[in-house]
Amino acid sequence: MTEASEAWLLAAPLLTPFAAAAACLLAPKLGARPGPLALGGAVLHLLFAALLARTVFADGVLAAGIGGWAAPLGIALVADGLSAIM
């Protein structure tokens, strides 16, 4: 398992598109345009993915257990060289 400082890096590429999609859905109700929010979310997602790939290639495989449950019941996020490229 990784340190807590690197665990957020595994979740960031997953959570960024969901946050951008929620912002785009709420944008018209708040008087904003969803296009710039979608572009910003895509750019932020690309930056997080590049940071994850750089960290994996520098430090090796990253893994983190999410939620504090054991492996059969909990969710394990793992990033190796192939998954970081994908």
C-alpha cells in the first residue's frame, strides 16, 4: 500500500470526470456555460493522469485500499505501468 500522500493520486483521475460532469449539469441552473467547465475538467483530468504516470514510472506500482475494508470486500486501486498509460 502507498502512503496517504500518494493515495489521492490514484483516485484523482477517477473523481475528476465525475466532478466535471456534475458541474456541467449544474451550470445552466447557475447561469454558467457548461462548455468551459467540461474543457477545464478534461484538462485537469489529463494533468492528473500525467502526474500519476510520472509517479508510477518513478516509484513503481502504486496501490491503495479504499474505505478501510479488507481485500475481498473493499476496493483496491492499483496503478502499474500499463494502467498508467491507459
